[in-house]
Amino acid sequence: MSHFVEWGICCVWYKKFKKQSANSAPLLRVWTMQYAVMLLAAIVIIVLFIGMWVRTNAYEQSFQLLQLRAEQQSETYERLFEENKPFTGLHGIKSIRIPHLVIMQVVGVSGATEMIISKIAVPFELENIPASYKKVLAGKNVREKINVGGQTWLRVGVPIYHNNTVQKALYLSMPAMSTSLQLRRQFSLLGVFSAIIALLGWLVIYFLSRRLTRPLRELAQAARQVAEGEYHPSLPEGPLKEEELQQVVHSFRDMASRLEQLERLRSDLLAGVSHELRTPVTSIRGMIQAVQSGVVADKEADEFLAISLDEAKRLQRMVEDLLEFSSLEAGAAATSAEYKPVNITELISGVIRQLKSLDDFSDIHFQMNANHDEGHQVENEDIWVMGDAGRLRQILMNLLTNSRDAGAEQITINTQINEEKRQIIIDVFDNGKGISEHEKPYIFERFYRGHKDRISGHGLGLGLPLSRLLARAHGGDLLLLHTSSKGTVFRLILPS
């Protein structure tokens, strides 16, 4: 009964714990308490099963012990028969040893009680001749429970042989309270061992959970630092034995570095957008006001209006770039896209002629080569690709403009057909200053502007990211193959 009470207390305590755990709590406390509850529940269930098993087998063990003693006493009687010694009186009592609380009764073949030996007062019910004595005289062992004054007694009867003939019936009786006392002792020992196991198990769980949650607690603290704007948080030091935790720490460190870079990009974006949008708006406003107020007139007024129109177009292009980039980044193609066969050789030649007409590209030497994947050069061969000519022109313009901004004096465009992979590869080489090592990972990041652009306040940082998105919209890609102080190589891959 006491075990069921303990089980009920554990259930109530567990429900209370679950109610409290609805609120957030430290990871170590939650895991330790949950493991402790599961451990206690498992131990209680095991103890209940063991207790039921012990209680079920307790009487069986007592009967077996009592029968063993009865058989020993029967053998003593048989020896006295063989030695022709009397088994009554003082000599018989001294020859037969019985434990305390055990009553021995000998019944003859006539059905009369011949002897009762006991160290305690014999209850009246046990002085009567057992009803099962005939079975014992027939050579059978008997076991029975009898009620004596409201108390349960265990009684075992065995036959006494002489010359292979049953001569008498021997009974041993013992109160069941000794069995109950034994059960209580066993349950007490079981409870002590269970408590020791529960305590040791909880300690093991606590220290293992503490060791496991320590890096997680440090990561939680690092996350709070990052949330407060500290992008170099304190992370668990040294290599961790757990591969998953080690990966989490590395990923967290990379994430913090990434967030720091994005925060810097956000600041640069605000500065760049505010500068790029404010400059044409201010210029347009000032020139229109000058024309409206009559400060300028005639040809000068027309020139002011033309400049204002150019600034408005530049402003429109920047807005369109932002909208187009957002559309491509979301995976949606612009409605103006027209995919049809495009002559890449002719497209590149047209872009080169267009740029040579500009003053900024007048000092740059362009060279164009076409090759097969075997490596031999092909003269005057048209290379066709399915795509949007305007978008492909925009990619090439962005790449060549970046080469000019890097100080290139010579730009070489190599076109190669890879028939095995069914690809058209366009490599743009320049001999400019290249891209610094710390800027290489970010050149395709949206709104990222290099050091030179940040100083001059030029551009929104969308040229290369937009070009890559346009290349991928065609089913290809844009890669940075190589960069150094001697030049840079970009590769545009398009499906053939």
C-alpha cells in the first residue's frame, strides 16, 4: 500500500512540475528535472513489480523452508526407529531440534496425536488432529493455511517411514507473521537500494547534463551579445568532443561574422542610396528652379532642361535596378524579358563598339577571341544562345565597366564552346588592380560596394549581384575565376 502512496505522490509532483515548466527555465534545470522524474518513475515501477513478485513468492518460500525442516525432522525420527530408541519423553525432545515459533505435531496411524513439541504456547486449534493426516499417512506431503485466533498459520505435513512403510504423520506449523516481518525487511532493503540508485542516477544525469548544456549556455549568452550589437561574442573555447556542438559553434561564429558584414552593408546602403538619390533630385530641382525663375534663358535654359532630363533618366535607372533586382531575387522574371536566339559574337562586338565611343573607354584596348573546347581558334564564327539580348548586354556592360573602374588598360574577351557540357563560356580578362582578398567573399553580395566606391559614394552595389541573377535567370552563372594585383578574370556561363 505504501508503494502505491509513493507512486501517487510522484504523479502529483510530476504534474506540478509540468505546470511550472510551462514557463521558461534554464536548460540544465529542465533536463535534469525531466530526467530525474523519468528515473524515479522507472525505479518506482521496477520496485512495484519486484514487491509484487516478492509478496507472491514469500509464502511459497516459507512453505519450502518449513517443508525442508519437516523432512529433516522426519529423517531424525527414522533414525530413532532404526536405533530402537524411544522418541517420547525427554530423550525424544532433546533429539529433535525445532526453531523458535515452530510447533511440531506427530500423529499416529490411529489418528491420535502422539506428541507436540513447541517452545511457545500451543494454540487450541493446533492441538486438534489435522484433517489431512490420512493423506500424509498415504505417503503424500501437504501444505495448508489455517486461521488461528484471527492469525494466519502455515502448516506442512510429511510422512515418517520405517522399513519403507509410513508409520506416522509429522506436522510443522509456523505463524505467517514471520513471513510478513521478512517481507517488511526485504521491502526496507529494497527501498534503501532504490533510494541509493535514484540518488546516484540523478547525480550522473546532473553532471552529464551540466557538461552537455555548458556550451549551449555559452551560445545563448553569445546570442544575447549579438542581439545587443556585439558581433564578436564569447564562444566556447577549445575543440569540443561532440561533433554537432562543434559544428554549431563554427556556424554561430560564421553567422556573427555574416551579421556584422550585413550590418556594415546596411550602413553603406543607407549612405549610398541617400547620396545617389539625393544628388540627381537636388540637381533637377535646382536647374528647374533656375529656368522657372528666369535665371537662365534661351540655349542655356534648354541645356539646363536637357541635363535635368538626363538626371531624371539616371534616377529612373536606379529605381528600375532596385525593382529588377528585387524581382529577380524573388525568382520572378521581369515581364519585359524576351528569350530568343541571340548571336553572342555580334552582341559582344556591339558592346565593344558602344563603349569605344565613350571617353571613359577611349584609352582601353579591347580584344575578342572565339575558341572550341579543343582549344583551336575559330575566325568569324557566330555563336548563338537562347536568351534576352538586353539582359546579356547589361551583364557585359557591368563586367566591362568594373574592369574600367579597376584601372584596366586592356580587356580581353574569350568565348569558348564546350560541346560536352553544352555550355558557352565567356571569360572577361583585364589587367586592372584586381580585388582585395578581404573583399572577394562579398563582391556578389547585394548593396556591397568596394572601398573605392564607398569613398566616392558611387553606385548602389547592385552591378555584380544583378549580373549574377541575370545569368542564373538564363540557366547559367557568373563566377570570379581569378583576381590579383595583375588583373581579374570573370566567367559568364550560358547554356548552348
